[in-house]
Amino acid sequence: MANTTIKLNDGLLRRSRSVELSSSRAQLWPLLSATDSLNREWGLPAVDYSTTPSAHGGADVHAKAKMLGMNMKWEEHPYEWIEPTLWRVERIFTSGPLKRGIFELQLDEIISGTKATFACEYMPPSIAVHVLLKFVIDRWLDAAVASARAADEYLHKRTPSPYIRRYKKAEIDRQALDSICSRMRDWGVERELLDRISEDIQNLPDEDLVRIRPFEAADRWKAGRLDVLVFFMRGVRAGLLDLHWQVICPHCRGSKASMSSLQELRKTAHCEFCNITFETEFDRSVEARFTVNASIRRTEDRIYCVGDPSRTPHIRAQVRIKPNKPRRFGLELQPGLYRLRATQFKPILALNCSADGTLAPQRATGQKEIPILRVALNDTGFESDELKADAGRCEFEIHSSATGSVDVKVEDASWIDNAATGVLVTSLPEFHDLAAKDTLVPEEELAVRSLTLLFSDLRGSTALYRQIGDAAAYALVREHFKVMQNVIRTNRGGIVKTIGDAVMAVFFSAPEALECCFEIQKAFVNLWHHRPQMATMVVKLGFHRGPCIAVNFNNRIDYFGTTVNIAARIQNESRGGDIVFFEELSGDPAIQRVLAKYTFQTESVTATLKGIAGETHLLRIIPEWEGMTLPQGTLMMAKPHIK
């Protein structure tokens, strides 16, 4: 469609261009909302951003860049977006040929796929400047449409890249790169991973190589996440990559600080864009990211768009609500917990989307009506505390009587599991091989919001040493540690430490810990089946989740607190060959999905745990493994637990 100019009521001129694409809006959104990458692809310059605290909450964002040979400065309003239909940003210019500009993408569903409409609303200072601006804006519209077509081609697997690359090829020290890759191959590193990182180093732009997230790289390469994280750690040791610790804001989830050592971490950090000071949580806000070593390729950390919607995928919508001007929009929401949050206020509004479909009223035809969630704001925040709705299509109607404009976000309340957190990385043996003395400073204790701790022990190990002698028994114990380490790593856990015959491990979630427990018991059953001499290795397992603190203990990261103590005491209730945890966890849908994969018996256990008042209700899981039989004469519990 040809570019058109429309004069708007508020003195702005609007030029737009549309293109029809065969991909769906949901497919296109992650690519066409990545405005930082798009600005780079469109040949726009990098931007310098600064902030000043806003009297109304949040921060005012100021930007400057050199375009068309002119130094341009502007105040950038927060991006607005509604996934997967719209993004727009308004800029008020203090220098350059524009007074005001609004840039926008609208994605509309059509029979053949999606119609993408790019638009610019602008206010030129004079008619003469308008001619120049029309030319510049038309070039941007042409580039935007070309990028949309390229994204559509990529989604249909007709091109290898979603973007039309517009940057100079970097200078690579190929000899150094090949030498390091050769050395890592000699270490036994998988050739395919070396080929993928080598390809990225040679072909990706600087901005994609200065803060590499290993799990995102793994997903892109279709490789195991933990395998890639371990590969990256070995790459640091070889001089291929550098490791940096990033502190992530809990609101915008952007990186607010970068440091080369854990010793630089402090209990709190500050986000200048959100204008908040937050607690540094070792399981959420501390993340390992990597960059290419400067001896291989020099990179520059440039920003083309600070408000990029694709960088905050947990925020499904962000809209500006003006006083007494209601705003209505729709979102498709999956079952789960969400929250509405305003930059200008601390209180939040919880939204629970139910999967049972009982909350929406029925039409006479039997079809469900699309729920309208009405939200009211005033100068103190939201006028209610909680909303409930059926999952699926939800319509929001937000009205504000506050004095000024309010920026409202609808966001997923869960923490997206795509970060190599401090908890996970520091539990890897590769980290201790690489940086044995890199730990927190002794006086710093970092909060951990929720961590699942698994404790294990060997049943009958004292008798084992007495029966077969110290050397032979210790050899079996070492073999047991190898099995534990392999299974825990495979299931995305990490070993914090060993205590005698016991293991303390950490997991991001309780379902991951439970699945790991099943796989540990299965691994030992297989071991007994093929190596009868290992039948004395009977493992006791128990786990618990909750908050704790991360500390420096004997120059290593360790965890302390009530949750840790309870997890250890739950393991004491294990009889061997079983799994013990709080009975209340069994109602968690994610726990139930894990349990559905296995065959087992259950026993309710009532115990008195030190540090917890009253009786504690635990659940004992006794796995059963089809086709497996136990060797005779073992130290196993009297009641068989294997078919």
C-alpha cells in the first residue's frame, strides 16, 4: 500500500504504510516488537539515554543521537504496547527538525494472516522542513515494511535470518578463535557447540554478543540448556568468553549493574529507569551473562531503543491512562497469576485467571461472554485488590481519576525461567574449577526468595564400612557421588556441598527436585540390577522449598535459614529408596504432573520436626520400577518397593 498523509485534529500529520503477511500476529510479534534490533536494522544510530527521577513516580527518560547530520535531543515517553496487536512511542523533541513524533506498529488479523501497518505522526516546525521529513519518514516506512516481509519469510523458513542485516562485518582474530576451539575439542567439548558459538562470533552484531544469555543461546541452537551453560563456563576457562554478573530489576527486568566478581554484589541495587531500590535476590536478580573475549573480537555495547517491548516478555500490555479518559483493550491470557502495576504507585492489583471456565457469564446460546475487567485508579493507586477471570480472551477497561497520566502494566506474575541465576551457576563444579575463590564478601548476605533444597544420605553406610572395609566402602561411596552428580545435573539442579555421605543440592522449583528424586532412585535401581555389589547403596531423599539466604561459608556459596534446616530434617524421615516432602505440596498442579509420570505407593507421615511447632504432615513416595528385581542379601528395607 502506498504511503498516505492524513492531517489529525491536534496538528499532527500522519504517514503510514501497510503490508499483508501470511504469518499470524502471535508469530510476528516477538520479531516485530524487538525495536532495539529493528532500529539497528533500519540504519538508525545508537542512542545515549539518561534519566531524572519523576515527581509522579518512575523516571523521565532523556535521549540524544546524531541523525541527518544533526544533534537531536528528545524526551522519550514510555512505550505503549498490547501484545500481539500494537506498539507505539511518543517523543517530544527539544532539538532537531521535529517538535513531536509518534511511531507505531499495528497488527490486524485478516483471513490470509496479518496486516501490518507502520505509521508516524509528526509535527514539523515549518512547511520547508515538512518536505525533508516526508522523505525521511518514507524511507523509514520502506525499511519497516521490508523488515516485516523479512520476518514473514523467516517464519516460513525461506530465509536464515529474520532481519536484513545492516552492519559492518566485525574483525575477528580467526587464528586465535581456531586455536581456542581446537584446544576445547581436545578437552572433549562437543564439536557442534563449538561450531555454533564460532558461527555466532563471526556473524552476529555486537549487541547480540555483549550480554549473551546461555539459555537463550541453547534454545536457539536446540541444545540442552545446562549443557550450553557448562560449555560457556569451559569457554571462559579457555579464553573464548568472559563471565559477567548482571543485577536484574524485578520490575522492568533489565540489567541494572554489571560486575566481573560476586564480591561486588551488595544487598540492594537501584534501577534508574523504574526509580526503585530493590533487594538483590540471588535466585532471581543475579544472573550470569557472557561476552566474547576481546582477544577474539572487540565488541561495543550500544543501545538503539531502551523501551524495546520484546525485552520484557512478562509484560503483556503497557498503556498510558490519562485522567478521566477510559482505555479499553483486550488480551489473551493463559491460566495463572497476573498483576496490574502502575509506575506511579506502589500497590498492585492481583489478577487470577482460572482454567475451569466458571467465572464468565453464559449467553442464551450457551456461548461464554468475553469478560470485561473494569479497573479504577485514583491518586493513591488501584481502588480494588484483586480481580478474577476465566483464562482466554479478557477485555480490560481502565479508568483513572488521578491527577496526572498513569502508566499501567498487565504482567505475568511468574518469574520466567530463562536466566542462568547465581544460585545455579555457583552450584556447578565448572564454576569452582574456574573461580574457586569468587564468592560473596563475608559481611554480605543475599536474599533468596524461593529455593528448593534437596538433601540425601546413604542408609547403612556405617555398617557398609564395617562389612567390606574402608577402602572398598569408600570406592562405592565415590561411585554413589558420581551417580548423584550426573542425575542432579541432568535435572537442572546443582550440588552445593557434600557432608560425609550426604549431598545438599538446589533446584529452581519443587517439581524439578521431585523429578530428580525419582530419577535418582531409578538410577540406583538400574545400578543394583547391573552391578549387584552396589546393592548396598540405598539413598534417603527429602526436599523442601522456601526462602533462605546465600552467604560466604568457607569461601564458597552456601545457604542458611529455616528452609534449609527443615529440608535436612525431612530427609531424616526417609527410610531409604523413597522420597519425602511436605504433604501440602502434593496439591500443586506442577507436582501432580510430575507424579503422573511414575508408578509409586504413598504413605502419610506425621512427624515432629525440630524448629517447627506441632506435628508436621509429610508424604512418603515409594517408587515402583517395572521389571526390576532386587539382588538378595541387601540392606534394603523389609517391605519391597520394586515390582
